[in-house]
Amino acid sequence: MSEAAKPAARPTAARGRNTELPEHLKSYKGIWVFVEHDRGHVNPVSWELMGEARKLADKLGVDVSGVVMGGPDETLDAFAKEAYVYGADHCYIMRDPVLKGYRNEPFTKGLTDLVNKYQPEILLLGATTMGRDLAGSVATTLGTGLTADCTELNIDGRALAATRPTFGGSLLCTIMTLAYRPQMATVRPRVMRMPRRDESRTGDIIEMALGMVEIDIVTKLLSFIPDAERNTVNLAYADIIVSGGKGLKNGDNFKLVWELARVLGAEVGATRAAVQAGWAENERQVGQTGKTVRPRLYIAAGISGAIQHRVGMEGSDVIVAINTDPNAPIFDFAHYGIVGNAMQVLPVLTQAFRAHLDKRIRKVA
Ligand SMILES: Cc1cc2nc3c(=O)[nH]c(=O)nc-3n(C[C@H](O)[C@H](O)[C@H](O)COP(=O)(O)OP(=O)(O)OC[C@H]3O[C@@H](n4cnc5c(N)ncnc54)[C@H](O)[C@@H]3O)c2cc1C
């Protein structure tokens, strides 16, 4: 919720004029990162945020804390230890049977109570399905500002300057919550770099009880279907991505991207133009209005390298571009460029990788 989206009950702030932090909010200190986990695994976006929180905290001269919530039989202490390794100084742990498996009501109450008691000035969550759901309800309950889906975070004075695409991705806007605390933001997975692990780091744990019982909660968790069983696309954390663009001319040629991806064990990505042409599903779109990716290898076939595509993939370790036009913008930032027809180059690469991988398998056998 931006300043412009504040509820009508606060008319002065709604017009953006109330920019003074009230006296009673000046005690809010420190940066918190909500540690999202599911079935024993922390979502890597939480560690990406921990690294970013560390940088922001060093600018502000404050501490970083992780917030871990879950069931009593979950490995919450292990997650807290990981949080230190990635940069946290403290961890707040809330464990309760009703916190096993995410539900909005108990998580909103728990996180809101923690914030009200320990008063962080900044609270960061991943812009995941869970993070978006929780951040919205916590911000509303606390009556504070939330900038959703950020692509950049900075400190301006003592305020969090949270940048996100707006107007369908055609502009970037920077939003600050000046008169409320905490300042909240969700950040897309893979936008921030994964920080280095520092195994020597440790910290303290602060436990707080939830004070809620099952009968208080309207929503019941009946079953859980993991994404893995739904064959969903996992572009954001793929190690290798083969992406296709409009230069492939038609959906039949786009199958060449799939063939190379299959041999490499890669995910398939696409430009918005290719998605709009119906050659790939929406969730395969890479870029400003699609996914941000950071694979070890990104192969771009028939892609011009427009800025809206570039911002989603330029963090890749190695970019290989195939394009007929030697002046295509993608060659300005690709590590390796092949000037040629993708319909000829892709099958040659597929065959060469298949032969190479077969040889390696035979050697091992
Ligand atoms: C608000 C907004 C948000 C956007 N968000 C996104 C986004 O998230 N992701 C995204 O990708 N785009 C996005 N776009 C669109 C973006 O601006 C470009 O239009 C798009 O990325 C171009 O896709 P393309 O490279 O597939 O197609 P083109 O720009 O048409 O490029 C095709 C390329 O293929 C090359 N080519 C042609 N024939 C061959 C061949 N036989 N072999 C090899 N190369 C060949 C051409 O030289 C050309 O460079 C957005 C645009 C706007 C306005």
C-alpha cells in the first residue's frame, strides 16, 4: 500500500502531506526478514533478502533479525542457524501447532504481535504466494505502508526507498513510507543476489508464544499438493535456461528450444513476444513483467535483447545469444554470441551437447 493508498481515516497522509514520523514510532529499530519455509525447506528468497537486509542495516547502523514461525515439530532452530549464516544477528521464533502449514489468520496474528512488541523499522518478505498474502494482511492490520513486488531497495535518509515497476512495467517508481512503521516491502525471488555463507556467524533467539488455538481459526488445512506434483515451471531457480523469442518465427520452430532444453536438463523460457504469439505459457516469460532469473547458463535464441527482457536475465552467469542480426542489442551484454539462423544453430547445439553428454556417460559406465 503506497502513501496514496492509505485508508480514508487518515486524510492528511492520504494526500501525501503527513511525512513526519510521529514521536511514538521513533523507537522502531532494526530490519526483519520473514523466513518463509515449507515442508522442511526455506524458500531461497528469504536468504536473498537476508543479504539485502544486511546491506541496508549496515547503512542504517542497526541489526538484522530473522522471523521464523512454524509448528513445534518443525526444524525452526535449524532455520534460525541458517539465518545467522546468511547475515542475521537475532532470530524471533514463534512455534505453535496452529502454525504448522501456512494459514493467513494465525501467521498474521503472530507476525503482527511480534512487530508490535519488538518494533522493527523495516520488515521484508519474499514476493511469493505466501509472502504476498501475509504481507498484505499484516500491513493492513498494522495500518502501515507496504510496497509489493520490489525490484530494488535502498536507504534514503532513514527511510526505506522501495522501487517497483508500475503502469504495466513501463515506469519504475520509488515508494517511501514516511509516517508509519514498520516500512514493509515484498521482493521478487532472484532479484537480489544470494549472499555468501559465513559459517562462523551466530546469534541469539527470542521466543514468543502465539496465544491462539485451533478453534479460533476459520480456515482448515485439508490436504497439500506440492508444486512438484503439478509439473509447474521453476524458472526462477533453474540452473540452465534455454529461451526463445520472436526470431523463431512460429510455434513449430519454438520446439527446437524445447529439444535443446531437454538434452541439457534445462527449463524453457520465452520473451513476451513469444508468449503473446502463443508459443509458450505465461509463466515462462522472462523479464520485467515476467520472471527474474539467475541461471548459470542462459541461451537466448531469436531474442533481440530489449530492456524489458534484459532486466529479467542479465544476472545470469553466462549468456549465449543466437541472432541473425550482428547489431542486435543482446550482443551488447551476452558473454558469447553466435550470429546465425537459430533454426540451424539450435539443432546443431542439441546434437553436439547430446553427443558430448553421451560420451561422458559412456566414460563413467
Ligand atoms: C511495459 C512493457 C513490459 C514488457 N515486459 C516484457 C517482459 O517481461 N519480457 C519480455 O521479454 N519482453 C517484455 N516486453 C516486450 C519487449 O519490449 C520486447 O518487445 C520483447 O522482449 C521482444 O521480444 P523478442 O526479442 O522475442 O522479439 P523481437 O524484438 O521481434 O526480436 C526478434 C529477434 O530475433 C532475431 N531474429 C530474426 N530471425 C532470426 C533467426 N532466424 N534466427 C535468430 N535470430 C533471429 C531478430 O534479429 C531480432 O533481434 C515489455 C514491453 C513493455 C512495453
